[in-house]
Amino acid sequence: MPRYAQLVMGPAGAGKSTYVHTVEQHYAVQHRKVHCINLDPAAEHFSYQVQCDIRELISVDDVMEDSELKFGPNGGLVFCLEYLIQNTDWLDECLGDVDDDYFIIDCPGQIELYTHMDTMGRFIRTLESWGVRVCAVYLLDSQFLVEPSKFIAGMCSALSAMVQLQVPHVNVLTKVDLLSTRDRDNLDRWLDPSELVLEGMVNRTANSRHAKLSNALCKLLDDYSLVHFVPLNIADEDSIGDLCLQIELMLQINEDAEPRGMREQDLDTESGFGDET
């Protein structure tokens, strides 16, 4: 039986760790077990239960303190990911060898790892060689809608990641619950924006000197017609469930191959039946 993984990525501050926690809680309510994995060697705090933590193998602090390497924060992070790929035995042992497991992988916020470097692509190929089906989940802060240039830049980075990684891919607009009522009412037009919508937004707000460049980017996005968004409101269980269902369909999780449910011991512990008297 195959195993499954969500590769949660996106710019820093997009809400990746919050998303992982939200998905973990969503499946826990359904008595379905997911395994959360941290791939950010600079992370400090987690709101979810971590099964595998790259910091147990290597951390950014370890790299930056090495007098021979002399890396800064960004160079140190890339080095840590390269080190992980060269030492995949550690991750293989940490993941275990159980069929039907579902992994939620919290990735770093350096988008160059997904947009033009091959680091994450090689990581995905490794997972696939272990029989893990991977879906990339690219998060973009919905506050980008307030500034057209940021939104178009976010769409371009999402498109670049889709082309670079070449796996099933879902783009998610996060923090929808923080939008104003007016912005939420107009949200649908941004979930699958056409060239005309993007150009209209840009022409109203962009610097005239960059108008041709902005319009060319809008045409590029429309020509590819790949970048669509799913809104996520973490305060709305239906919103969370709809997104998780879409990802399950892309991973081809069906009734005959569902992620492993919580083991009996886990259920007993939660219900109190496993407590010794």
C-alpha cells in the first residue's frame, strides 16, 4: 500500500506551521492519524506534535557556528537541506515502514528552495522512491490581495514551484479569516484570476514605468493557466475539510487506501480506557 505526504511550502509568514497544526487537529477529530514532520532547521516552536525534526540531524545554528563553513542564515539553511538529502537514511528510519501513513511536512520559508533550486525536487524524488505519493501545498498570504504587485509576485512564485517540482500541486490562500468583509466578498475573482482581472488591478495601482512588465507577467500567468487558489479559513471547519478533501483526491486516497487511523492504543489513551487503575 502507498504512503502519502503533503509538502507544505510558501514564503515566510504564509502560515505554514499554523496550517500543519490545523490539518493535524482536523484529522484528529476524524480519528485519523497524520504524522507531522519539521524540515525547517531554524524553527524554534511548534504547535503540533513532531514525529521527525531535522534539527535532530542538523540545525542552522550548528552550521553558522562552524568556523570553517562561515555561512549566514540563508546559506546555512540551504546547507542543512543538502545535508539531509545526503543523509536520507536518518529520515527513512524516522518515518518508519508502515503502510498507509500520511505525512504533513512543514518546510522552510525560503522560496528559492522551490522556485529555482533542485533541492526540494531531489527530496521529493527520494520520497517517491520510498513509495510515498507527494502533493505540494503552496501557501500564499491572502493579505497579498491588498497590494497587486505582491499578489502577482506570489502567483509567479507559485507557478515557478509548480513547474520546478512537477508533482500534484494545490495553491492555498491563507488567513482568509483576517480579510475585511469587502475583501472576502470579492474573493472569488482572485481564486482563478483571468488576464483581464489582473491587468485591471495592475493598471489601477502599478507604477506607469512598470506597466508593460506587469502586463507581460499577467499574460504569462494567463497563458499557463495553472495558478488557481483554494481559500482557507482556519476558523471554518468546512473550509478546512474542503481543502483536505481536494488534496486527498489529488493523492488518490480512496476508501480502500485511507490514511492509517489512530491506533487502538491512541484511542484508548484519549478516551481514558487505556489508563491503568
